[in-house]
Amino acid sequence: MSRAYAEVIGDPIAHSKSPLIHNFWLGKLGIDAEYRACHVKAEELADYFAQRRGDAAWRGCNVTIPHKLAVLEFVDDTGAMVSAVGATNCVFVHDGLLRADNTDIYGVGDAIPADADSICVIGAGGAARAALAALDQAEAKDVRILARDPAKAEANLSSLFDRAPGYEWLRYFPLDEASQAMSGASGVINASPMGMTGQAGMPPELLDAIALTQAEAFVFDMVYSPLHTPFLAEGAKLGRKPIDGLVMLVTQAAYAFRMFFGVHPDPDGKFDAELREMLTA
């Protein structure tokens, strides 16, 4: 039998740190398996999953931009987290079926402060859905969505979360109203690809608006390549608490690792310092 493997798929994919993380854990635990990166374009998804279904060595894949919604067409079953947000970042094999889950939600929940409340979320795609699910679990009462197309964002997001009828906890703003969306916020989450390697940078007006958040606010960038983004740098310069993408990345990866290989890679966190040093070298 071929050596067991899992992988991460996306377009682009060269920036992904997932192979470093999973292979680090595989080595520490002495598991005879490997984790790869696979560049898959949107038009190649059907063929990709058709091929992997027939590969007994394949344990599953993480899913990154831009496929977190599209891959749901190719799985057999979805977990509760996927059903809640309509997006996945993890597909794994269970009892011969392809199952989808969303471990990004756990990653966001681990990264943001427990008392997160008035939060501005930049973006309206799969990563934003995970952020909103985590904020919903934290019972945040005031969440502002900054999106290129607020009407489309509202149509896609407003019905996903079961709040009391008439209770509006989500508000929608176009990017040119960033100052209104961030005014008085206790935190800002970048759930868009803006600022990521190979993607467009964050517009100056969004960076400028960080100054309007609460003095003790946090700024959390779900982007992790590069790790130190202009968004985090601007927040730190203003005295806000910066939270980089590694916190979320490592947490979501640990949940995915357990789905792929049947064991939590580091339940006591004894490898955390070494892993972060490796990832930031």
C-alpha cells in the first residue's frame, strides 16, 4: 500500500504553511505519512475529487482560497459547522465517504478575546463565514461587515445564523464606508485575502479607519503569508492588540490533523514554541 498522505488545495497554493505544520507534527509523532500542497484550479475540482476518491492512501485535504464554498458540491456529507456557515476548509475520508468540516471556526474562536462584541469583519467569503460563526458562538451583539458588495454579502450571510426574529446583529457596509464600520469597534478581523502574498493590498482608507476603533481594540488578520501584514502593523502602531494568523492557522490545523490521521498532534501544546519558531524563521 502507498504511503498515507493528506494535502492542502487552493489557487494559489505556494504560500501555504500547512505542509510545514502537518509534516512537523507527523515527524514528532513518528507517523509514517506525509502532507503535501496541491495547486487545483476551480475548473479542476471535479477531476481532483474523482481521482482522490479512488486513492486508498489519501486521507483528505484542507481547502483554501478560493474553493471553500465550491468543494461542497463534491462531498458526501457535511458536519454541523459546515451546515452552519455553508463553507468548508477540511475534507476527510470517513467510512468510505468524503465528509466536510470547518475547523477555521475553532481557529477563530481560539484567536479572538472571549468578550469580543462590537466587531468589524472585513470580507464576506468562506473565511468571513467562519469568523461570523465563531462570533455567533461568542454571542457578539454588534458585528459590522465590510464588503465590496454589501447587498450580495447580506443575501449570502444574513440567514445563516439563528438569532431571534427582528434581532439585527449584522450590519453591512461598502469598503468606502470603513470609517463608519470601524468606529467604536472593540476589534477588527480581516477575513479577506487583501494583504495576502499574491493578492491585492489592503486599501489605505481601511488602514486609516483602524484609528477609529476603541483604544484597547484588537486587530486580527486571518492572513498568515506574510505573517506581519500592513494591517497588523498599523494596528500595533496605534496601540491596538495585534493577533497574527498563526494562532488560527495552528489551531485549525490541529483539528484537521486529527481528522486525517486519527490523533490530536499536540494536546498539551508542548510543540507550540518550536513550531512557531519554525514558521517564522
